[in-house]
Amino acid sequence: MLLLRRHLLPLLRAASPLPSPIHRRACPLLSTSASAAPFSFEDYLVAACGLSPAQAGKTAQKAVDETSRHSKKAFEDLSRSRLKSASNPDAILAFLSGVGLSRTDIAVVVAADPLLLRCSVKTIGPRLLALRDCLGLSAPQALVAAKRNRGLLHASLEKTIEPKVALFRQFGVRDIAKLCSNNPKLLTFSLERVQEFLLRAEELGVPRNSQMFKYAVAVVACNSREKVAAKIEFFKRTLGCSESEVSIVVFRQPSILGVSDEKHIRKFEFLINEVGMGPRYILERPYLFALSLEKRLLPRHRVLKVLQAKGLLNSKMSFTKFVTIGEKAFRLRFIDPHKDSVPGLAGYYTTACAGGVPPEVQLSS
């Protein structure tokens, strides 16, 4: 307990003071007694966890919504047990601080999973540290993995998790930590099922030693053989290509198999009808499949047209080069230098990336 206090005091001293007087909010996480001041979960989220008041309100409601979906008992436990005072949340925050999470990290983690604050340190502490050591996860990654798959907090390391890690190594999977943090359910599936996923990923033509192999595993883990086969047929039919050509695209960008047909069709229509690309040209550049239509391709295409119309950009500028430049470099090269010659360009681009500009809107030239 002294160790927990030692980690906790600096955290609480850095926190903003509680509002005065403490407002009692319409939230079932509020408890009163004759000998203690009311405990407001929302105020605690602000003062101790570093959330803004608006975030705190949404996070408290999220905790209520999540528990009420499970059972009435879980909903009642939320207000009666470990969140009726600051003692248990304090211990969790101390643990998070002790394993290296910054105040900002803690705010992000708690906002994503407020029910973490009612876990027992005796239960969650050793398990998260074990996951970190076994998988090579950072503390934040271990927390994210545990949120996405609560079974990790209870599964046997020796019987359930470690055999999966050994299998991944046997198959030569690169970056096991990333694979497992993004797809933690792989760790609690049966060993036979995980082996099937690995073999299916290999059947797609993605070599075990490829950087793309982990993405192929993630895709087949979420999609049945039938769905994957249907997706390959979709590409053959839509782009008029052979199965071997699709295999090359999958090898270079396996994540395309996990995207809906509707999204692919919208992207193909844009690239073919608006940009003027041919199906063969698209197939030879599979990185285009990974770029968001709404947040990358469409906004940058608009900027490209505006700059070309004003004579500020070489008319032969490649669209593929224009959309693959990193965001920071893109703004420095194509947005900031034209703030005076094209007033409103920066705001227009920002709004377009957020999906706030309808396709028919054009910036005047």
C-alpha cells in the first residue's frame, strides 16, 4: 500500500482540483454516507484521471452503458462495489503510473475503458505484466489487448497463451506483439484454429517471412474461407483480372480482403471515373487500396485540381505521388505555400478531410 501511495501522490498533486462544491451528477456511480462526502465518478475522472469535463461525462455514461448491456447484477455492482469511493480507482491509477504510463496515457486508457477502474490490482497487475513480458507488449498495448479480449485476464499463460506465441514463432511471424495487440482474440482461440489461420494466410500466397504475413493472418481470422473466396471473385469480376493477378495484389496488400465490396466499388468508381485511371493501372498500385477515399483520395484530388487550374502545379503531376506523400509533408509543400494565392485553401482541405465538404462543392478558381 505504501508503494501505491508513493506512485499515486505525484499523480494526484498534478491533477486539477475538484470543483467546489462537488456537484452531484445524474449518474449511478454516486454514493453517499453519513461519515463521508459524496463520491462523484465524473469529478474523479477530471481530477485524478486528467479527462476534460465533457470527456468525463461521456466516459461515465459509457461505463453505465457497458455494464447495463451485460446484466442487471453487473450494473448494480458498478455503483455498489469498487467505484463507490476513490480507494480502488486510486490503486488502479497507481498501478498504471507504476508500470510507466504517463498522465496523458492514463487519460486515454481510462476514456477508452472506464471499467478498468473497478478491476482489482491483485488480479490485473500480475496478468498485464505477464502479457508484457510474454508477448513483448508495452504496458499501453497490454491494456488495449486486455480491453479487446477480456479473456486474457483469466486465461492460463502456460496452457493457453504461450503455446500460441510458440506457434507464431514456429511460422516465422514477424512482430508478434503488433499482431496480438491488434488481434488479441487469436491468443484465446484453440491452438488448432490458430494453426488453421496461419496455414490459410500462407495459402493466399503471402510468405511466412513477409512483413505482410501478420496482416494476412488477421484477415483470415476475421473472414471465413467462403468470404475470402467471394472477395477474390469480386476483384476478378470488377477489375477484369485473373486470379493470379489478384494474388499479387493480396500478397502486397492483404488487408483488401477485409474491406467491404461497397467501399471498394466507391473507390474504384472514383479512381476510374474522376481520376481517369484504368483497372490495370490500379491493380499495379495496390497501395491505393489502403488509402481512405474520404480522408485522403478525394480531398487531395480536389486540391490537385484547384492548384492545376490556377497554374500553381505542374499539369503532369502524378495523382499517385500526390496522394502518397505524408500528411505533414503534403501540407508543407502543397497547402502552406498557397495560403495567399488561394485564400481558404487550408481550411477547405481540413474540412474536406473531415468529410465536411460535399463532393459537388468546388473551390473557386
